[in-house]
Amino acid sequence: MQTPATYPAARMRRLRRTRAMREMVQENGLSAGDLIWPVFIRDGNGVEEPIASLPGVNRLSLDRLLPAAERALALGIPAICLFPYTAPDLRTEDCAEAWNPENLTNRAIRMLKAELPELMVMTDIALDPYNANGHDGFVVDGQILNDETVDALVKMGLAQAEAGADILGPSDMMDGRIGALRAAMESAGHRDVAILSYAAKFASGFYGPFRDAVGAGTRLVGDKATYQINPANREEALACVARDLAEGADMVMIKPGMPYLDICRAVKDRFQRPTFAYQVSGEYAMLMAAAQNGWLDGDKVMLESLMAFKRAGCDGVLTYFAPRVAEILRK
């Protein structure tokens, strides 16, 4: 790195003097095209159900999802990610609703692709929205079964691909699921369906509001530490990313986001592949709560937090702020 001139030949403030100057030399940019909007859906008609722990976020019935998706597309957001709130009577130990071609997610995919074919639809692949015990995998005698869960996830992914999903998002953290999903997509003729793997998903305390949103929080028995990554482990996270890319992931994700910016930077530097972060529910809830209490400038910290992801090397971010950010960026 070149050694800069010393003061007063070098005055760093010269390039901060005006807004035009600051923008001209800005190193990183943020656009609506960098965003994926996570959306919670539920059965019913005319439903916009507030989620108490996620201020400003609602569960939407499909008739309300369509105009929300139209607005997102008009704002330049290229993709939404669907997360279902499954009715209690459909949450079972065998999780069979997860691969039902007529489940809520698959109906939503078909509707969106029929009405808004240019909008990319991403899905979630994990059993927790359908599982009687809130876990991402099958539970037998208190143990999470890996290989049996992978078989179920493949069926789930195939049903979503058949419905027209553009991007599959395996969030379960079972070993071997990326290779199994990629092989299944190839065999079934879904060669163009992309996989955005939750490759480095940590056993975090920041997921609480999300679990409320999908109705899995009160059902969860124990924790997810046997299949999600220990927050203390950097090299393990990088090994998981390497494995998923080797098995056929097209893109990788780090989750949560802001507490793991070091992982984002390391992943991008080491692998040079499309890298995303999920600004998870707890991150969103903290910023919203502080803004609503007048402790922080909500829009300013929202934009600053997202720029941090771009500075750390991320190509894009899943964030509940997506529509608000896109509106601000249009001004």
C-alpha cells in the first residue's frame, strides 16, 4: 500500500468538503438491486397481521402479498423470499406439509410467477415451519436426524422448483443437503434453479422475532446448537462455505449479519463467489425499537447498517427494511 503524503500536503478533509465531492469518491454503493425482501405469508383473505416483535412487519395473506410484491418490483427490488406461517393442525412430526404441492408457499410461488414473472422468488428450505417441535430437522428421542432430514428437504425443494421458484434457500444446516438438492434439481430437469445456501448460519440469539413470525418459537424444544455453527468459530464457518460451494451452491449466505461482518469479509475474500448476508429479525427489531424510542435516527442507522454489509464484501442483503430502503434510494 502506498504511503500517503503527510499533513499539510495531505488533508483528508479536502475530499469531504461537499456532498458532491463525498459522493464522487465514495468507495461502496447501495442500490435497491442489492436487496432481497423477506416476506411472511399466511392463509386467509384480506389479512395483514402485525408481528409484535417485528414493528412494521406483517404476515400477509396471498391476496395482500401480490400488491406488496408489485410495489417491491416497482421500487427495483429484484427478489422476495417467502416464509410461511403454517396452521397449527398442519405442524406434525412427519412434516409432510413441507413438500405438499398445494402448501401455502407453493401456491404463493405459482401466483407470483404467473402475475409477476420478472420478480425472482426465493424460498426457505427447512422443516421448522411444519415441524411439531420447531426444529429444522426430524427429531427422534431428542436427536436431530441428518440424513433422513436431507431426504425430506429434497422433496421440499423439488416441490418448490416445480411451483416455479427461482432461488432455493436451504436454511437447515444439515450436512450434505446442498449436494443432494443439486443432484435432485439436475435429475428433475430444474437445471436453472439457483441455490443460495445458508452456508454459515450460526446458533444465534438474534432469531427470536423470526420464530415468533413463523409460529415456531413456542414449539421449539431445546436449541439448535447441534446443527448450527458455534458463534465463536470462524474457521468452521469458512469450511461450511467451502463445502456448500463444492456441492453445487451458486451463492452463499452468512446469518446473522451485523454481528458476523468479519465472516462476510473472510468469505468474499477467500472464495470470490456471490456472497449475501441476512440482516435477521433481531437486528431489525433492535434498530426499530431504538428508532421508535427516539434513541437513534431510524433511516440513518438503517442505511448505515446496510452499507456496512456492502463494505464487508456482500453482494446483497436479505432485510426487512428493503421497501423503505428502496424508497429512500429513489429520492
